[in-house]
Amino acid sequence: MVNEPLLRTVDLRKYYKSAKGMNPLAKGKEQVVRAVDGVSLSIPYGKTLAVVGESGCGKTTLARTLALLTPPTSGEIHFDGRRIAVRGVKDDEVYRKLQMVFQDPDSSLDPRMKVKDTIAEPLRGLTEMSESEVRSVAAECLTAVGLSSDFADRLPRQLSGGQKQRVAIARAIATRPSLLILDEPTSALDASVQAQILNLLVELQRKFSLSYMLITHNIAVAAYLSDLMAVMYAGNIVEHGPSSQVLGKPRHPYTIALMKSAPRPDPWKRTLLETEISGEVPSAINPPSGCKFNPRCPFAESICSVEVPIMRMVGEGHSAACHFLQKTN
């Protein structure tokens, strides 16, 4: 299909059943955690989509669902021109083309496995390469992430945090995927190392024609790496569009508060204490009716607690879900 994106979701939902009796007010009834609650988004070929939001908004659950690490409850996932995540169907070709880099390399790398075997593992499991080809590609990937051949026989405990994350990235690109899902890939690293990893990701995207889905709470990282941005709140996308527009002129009240609360390097433009988002993140088990942001929104009126707002276009490719977009214009 012409102009079909690399990845597209339609009303994607991921619910978890909580144990009975966990909530004393539930009277023993089984409850449902709505971690991802109807997400529709797309990632074009060769572009980066950043999904931003507070901790607990469902970003990582969305990433794990798209990476097929957990099955969706309902909705559709279309990848590279066809529907995937069909119940009961295991698709090695999808796993080969869609890889994930996790937040903490300490937990995502096998402490007993040498670097060369860590990188080679997906090649052995998902391709039909000979052992000599596997070793050759693993060595190329190690070089591509800026590590010399001396690292091939090391164990994770012999690596720094930044080196571990480079190994994790090398493993992810080994199968020559089309899409990398990056779940907070720099948050566990020192500031100077974060910059190195971000620059590496930019270089790899250009070299291998990769598309990225970046999961982050760091607005600066999202601004640096992304072409498109989706703002997530309580399991829903509340604003979506080109990063320059979402950052330059946010329209949803939550996006506005999120952008203003991000720390700035200019001491004369600090706004952190002046724009604190009031209230608490809503419960994923018992979210507010209507717009989920309405208990914390300075523009909320009676309709906001009754009717769920729909996404409305506010610019070219830029949309937001709010009943009172005229107030944020």
C-alpha cells in the first residue's frame, strides 16, 4: 500500500487482571488494570517516534506489547505491510525485523554469556546463517557500536554501563531489523555516556536505515532523537504530531504542563517549581470518567468528567484530544 507506515496500531489495548482481594474496597472481585487503553499510532519508515509521559502512564507496556513480549488484549498491530500479533501464531520473521533495547543492560544481558555469544544469540535463533557467518556478523555489529574486537570475549561484569548498553544495541541490530524499540535506553547511564549513546543511535539509524520507537520521560532526549512525538497519559495518547510542533506549540493541557515542567539548562528560564502538575496519576484500575486528565486539568469543565474527548487536528499532522483546545491556542 502506498505510504503505508512501517508500524501501525489500531485501538490497541493491554489489560491485566489483578488478584482478587488486593483492594479492600473491591470486595473480592477480580479487577482489571487498563495499562494500554485504546492506542492508535504509526511509525513511518526511517523515522523516530518518541512516546513521552509520566512514569506509570503505560509507555513500557505499550513497547512490550508491540515487541510481542506480551500479547495484546484487543486491537490491531500492523507491521511492514501485514497484521501481526495474531493469537496462536509465532512469527520468527517479525522477531527478526523488530527488536528491542531495554532500559537496564544489567538485567537484559546474561551475566554468564560472553559478548560475542550475546550478539550471536538472535542470529542463531532467528536466521539460518552458518556458524562462520554468525561470527562474522557479530564482529561487524561489535565494531558498528564502537567497541573493538577485544570486547568479544568479555563478560558483562567486565564492562562499564555504557559498554553494556552498546552490547545490547549490537545484539538488537544483529538481525538487521527494520524497527528498534528503545525503552529508556539512556536513563540508567551517566550524563556524558547518555550523549555518546544518543549519537550512536543517530549514526546507526542513518547507516542501517532504521526506524525507532523511543520510550522516554526525558523531553530533551525526545527532542534530540525524534521526528514524531506521542504524549501518553493513563494508557491513552492525548497528543500526537511532528516533534517540532508538539514541542513548539503543545495543545493538550497535559502536554503543556509536561513541557513546562521539564528542566532547562538556562538558569534564567527555569520553570520547574512554577509549573508542577497538581494531583496524582489516576488509577489504572479505576480511572476517572470522561477525560482521564480532568481531575488535574486547569481548564476542566463539567463535560470533561462525562464525555471522552476525541482526537482533533490542530495543525498539519498534529492532533490532540481535548474538549477545549481553543483555550490552549
